[in-house]
Amino acid sequence: MSIYLGALLIFCLRIGDVSAGTLRVIFLVNGRRGPAALLAFCESAIWVIAISRVFSHLDHWQNMVGYATGYACGTMVGITLDQFIGIGQSVVRVFTRDTHLQLRDRLASEGFGVTLFRGEGVNGPVQELIIVIQRRRRKELVRHVRAIDPTAFVTFEAAAATYGGYGARPIRDHNK
């Protein structure tokens, strides 16, 4: 095999194992042990093949470049896959000056469970809306928020696990 095809193979293998590793961690954080274990197996098997190719041809710097570049690209691919798949849930906090509750009502009408807290900001009254959503619904939620209050401040946090609540499915213990 030519030097450059070997380096390309190592590059592609690294994209595969690093992407699998990224997704494995995401599944672990979300308590999905089965898929995480399968991804761990694939990740380690691919890594062994890639590293053995590097060590069997240490005289070719191209392999080391392919290894390092594949690692960097695998990180980007893994993050992109995570964003596309949208596994898990997010806790969303929306801070708005909408005192007429239009935003709360709009989000509720779109099927979002919304909890409202009234507060006082530097410039007057504010409402804090807390919403727990499937991550894949982030763009949809932001679109609704912007339609009602383009100046709203929105934050997202990962939710490791949730139990009960509005529209909840039966409780599933992720620790079993």
C-alpha cells in the first residue's frame, strides 16, 4: 500500500474511533449503558487497528500526521453527530420582560411544559421560564421564543436524568 493511502486509512480509522468515543460518552451521561458498551467495543477495536498501522510504519511521518489529523477531525465529526442525533434532555431557562405571559402561553400551546417564576432584574420585572425539553427540540423552542421576544435571554443546560413532570413518560431508572 502506498505511504499516502496508509496515512489516509489511519486518518479515516481515527475519525471512526474518536466519533464513536464521543457518542459513547454522550450515551454514558444519559444512562444508556447498552449502546455505550457497544460503542466502546467499536472504538477500541478501531483504535487498535489504527495504532498498529502507525507503529508498524514509524519511519513514515505521514502516518503520524494522519493519526493526529484524524483525531482532530473525529472530534468535529463526533460533535456534529451528537448535535444531529440530539440524545438526551436540556433544561432551558428563558428570561423575558414579557409580563403579559404571551411567551409562556405560546410555548405551552406548542407542547412545552413551562414553569414560570417572577423576578426583578436591574431594569424592572422579569419572568424566568424553565422548560425541560428533548435536545432535538432546541431550535424549535428558540424559534418560538424569538417570535414573541427577540430580546429574551436563553440558556441551555444538560439534564442527566429527569423523573415525572409535564408530559412525562413512565419513570425509568437510568442506574439499573
